[in-house]
Amino acid sequence: MAGIWSIGVLAEDCVSTILSLTSPSDVGKLSLVSSVFRSAAESDVVWGRFLPKNYEEILAASDISGESPLKSKREVFLRLCCPILLDGGRKRFELDRFGGKISYTLSARELGITWSSDPLCWSWKSHPQSRFPEVVELRTVSWLEIKGKIRTQMVSSNTKYGAYLLLKISERAYGLDLMPAQVSLQLGNNNNNNNNNNNNNIREAYVWLHHKSDEKKQDLEYLFYGNRRERARKLALTSYNNNNNLENYKEIRVLREREDGWLEIELGEFFSGESDEEVNMSFMETKGFQLKSGLIIQAIQVRPKY
């Protein structure tokens, strides 16, 4: 009881400082302790700590820059918990309401997609379920390569992140699941001589893209491509280095359906430390040279992993 009583008589600015060392979720709970805590929980000292250092630049570059000015840092925080578009709709920024961690989503226009400017290979269009003005749909290519990059200074420090490719597969798709696609993520410079530093290694995995189709189409594809597909699967499942080192075994990842109707595949994960490093993410299917079509790319999302 003495401890509770002593906290209750602290000055409001002291309470604000204490609250600023917790999390947005904790502040909401502690504001119920007393009127002093409730008042301190509104302080700019508290919410300023939960905001990115460059939050003013983020607001200025966003699609809400013309809205009425926000009156407090708490209002700024709550507004940034609702996704906003940056750089003319090419990026999407969001804060986690409970932990204050940053998420970034890079639209298809922000990615490096081989031959994406060729209308014979890719088609740019709007999509009713996309959070960006445009998505890009694969018309036909034999070489599929999608790359994205972000710097760790753009996200929250000392946080584990995952990178995810957001996509759809159209009913007219073909050739996507004949060979496995390779996904990878690299943090920092891979030419670093310190081979024991896992952060500087490229982490690779495989993924199979399956599209929905009727049984007749599946039977027809198996007739033409079945043996080829099975050989490719066996190759992916037994991908070792020259010494058969199990540590270099390629993980097989699967598509996951999201609540917003899109599919996602994890490209990799990284830990953002205090230093600023470049994160390179990629999705490639470049072997076999078979034609493929029907892949719709929305974005790459980089978000905290809890």
C-alpha cells in the first residue's frame, strides 16, 4: 500500500516521464489508475516518445498533409495508426497501435519488376481490393523477377521484421506452379568477409504458386507438365550444397490467405539494430524458361514479427 500511495503523490510531469518508458498499450491501461495518471497520459512527453523521429516529414509527404492540423502528439500517433499513403501513393505507412512499431508497404510501382514497362509482358491497372492506385498483372513472361529494398532506419530499431509479397493469382493463370520460385532477403552487404555474421548472409527459400482451376484444367496440365513438375519438386526438396550440408537446405514456404482477400508469401526476416543498413528482398522464378501468366502483384509489406 505504501508503494501505491507514493506513486499517487508524484508530480504529473514525473508520471508522464514514467509512462513514456512503457508502451502505448500500457499507457491506456495505466490511465485508469487515477486522475493524475489520466492527465499525464495525454502529455506530449508520453506520445512524443512513441512517434518516429521524422514523423513531421512523414506527415508532410503523406496524402493527409492537407487535412486539419493535429492538436497534440497523441492525436498524431492515433492518426498514424491508420494507414497513410506516401510519395504519391507509392508507399504506405502505419504504426502499430499497441506497440508503436512501424510498418511499411512498398507498392508495385516502388518495386523492381523485370520488363514491367513492357505492355506485352505486364499490365498496370487499378484493383478494387488494392490499397494503392495501381497493381500490375503478369501477361506473359518466361523470366519472373521482383525485387524491393528498404533501409532499416525507416523502420523501428531493435525489432524483428518480416517481409511479405502481396499477390493474387487469376483464374486464367498458367505456368506458375511448374517450377518453384526462389524467395530471399539480404540484410547489409553480402560481400562482408565475416562469414559468421548471419545478418550478412542471403537467406533463401522456395515457394510454389498454385492457382485455382477446375479439375479438367488440372488434369490437362498434369498430362503435359506432370513429370516436369514432379522432377522440379524433388530437386527443390533435396537442394543441398556440394557437401550435402543440411544447414543449406532450402525451406519450402507456402502461400497464406490474408483477411483482405490477398495472398502473401514471406520473403524473409531481419532484425533492425541501431545501425542503418539496406534490406534487399526478392522473388524470382528464372529456371525452365516456361511461359507463365496471371500473377497480380500489389506490394511488398515489411512489418514487425511478434
